[in-house]
Amino acid sequence: MSKRSDILTAVDTRLKTIAIASGYQTNIGSRVFYWQDLPFEYGETGAITFRDPAEEIVKANQFHEKTLNLEIEAIAFVTDQLAGSEALIADLIKAVGEDRTWGKLAHETRLSRTLKNFETDGKTAARVCLEIQIIYRVPLFEA
């Protein structure tokens, strides 16, 4: 396994911890998918999907420093779009912030967010997109 796939596994595991019983505001972590579109058929529980569309690599001394760009999207049906969106984004930020080194696999995690709301099929849905950059290093011979 590569460090990249170890990091992606850590992200998946962490997102799955998002549950009210674990101190979060939502249970959105009950349905987490990798590289899957989120159609509204996921029902009342909502879902999270994450994607790693790009990775940047630069040489840094005896290492390759890699930046894994991740998009995390959460959708949930809510009664109040603003409150629902804020709860989702707070939960995602909290989960990402739990350990920004992902179990010492990464050097750093940078965070930015975008927030979108919309309504579909007569139901009010909150959609949140979070973008993070996970920076990690591998020895030159492992690149």
C-alpha cells in the first residue's frame, strides 16, 4: 500500500466517525462514499462523498512533497437550510481537525470551504462542499 492510499483510508475512517453519539451535530458519517456522485435517492439520512481529483508533487531535498487535494461533499435533507448547512460544515471541519496529520501520515492539512444550499423534489436539502489539501512526504525512491 502507498502512503496516499493509507491517507485516503484514514480520511474515510474519520468521516465515518461523524455521529451524534460521538459528539457531532449530525449522523452524516453513517453513509460515506469514495468517488461517488450523491443523487438524492440517498434518502433522509444524507451522505458524504469524497474525491481526490488532483495531486501535486514537488521535490524537497531528499523527499517528494505531495499535496493531495480532496473535495468532501455532504448532502442532508433538513428543515432549515442555513442551520443544516452550518451543522454539516461544523461536523466536517471538526472531523478534519481531529488530527491534521492523519495518524502521522501527513505533514499538514490545509482547509477551505464552500457552502451551497438547494431544494429538490419538494424537500429542503443542505449541501456543503469542503476542500482540503493534505501535504505529505515520501522519500525520493518511493515516489
